[in-house]
Amino acid sequence: MNWEQISGQWHQVAGQVKSQWGKLTDDDVVNVAGKKEQLIGKLQERYGIIKDDAEAQVNAWIVKFLTPPDKSTDAATGNTAASDVKGSTQGNNVAHNKSAN
């Protein structure tokens, strides 16, 4: 996914943009309407930062947003998905073997 895809899904992304940059108003987010340069400009305006800093923030957010969450580790337990599957498979085999005896 790239910026064009973010732009195309702006209605879904707008809440995350607002969450990332809380000084943006709802109107700001609506008026940006998926335009990267407008978002950068609004960040400059609301946060009093230079264009390079605003652009760096947007680019970092894009990378974070476009990077899928690591589904291999459960944050609550620290277990990996592979061990969960393996563990549950072994549990099923044990139950199956007991019923076969």
C-alpha cells in the first residue's frame, strides 16, 4: 500500500490521522481529504514546525501505518502463533489417542 491507497481509503484512515496528530481538527482532517501535501501543511500550521519535520512525521506514520502488525506474537501472553497451533494440535492428538485406547 502506498499514499495513493491511503488517499483512496481516507474515510477509514481519517480517525487514525486524528489520533496521531491530536491538534488537527475534524475539519482539518476532512479538508485534507487524503492529500499528503495538505496534511503536511496542516501539521506545519497546527504544530508550528518546518516542512521537513512535518514531512518526516508523515513519512514515519506512513511506514508505521503500512506495516502490518506482527501476528506471530501474542502481546498479552508472548506466545507465538506457531507454538499456539502446535500446542493445540498436540492437545487434540492427546485427546484423540486417549479415546482410541
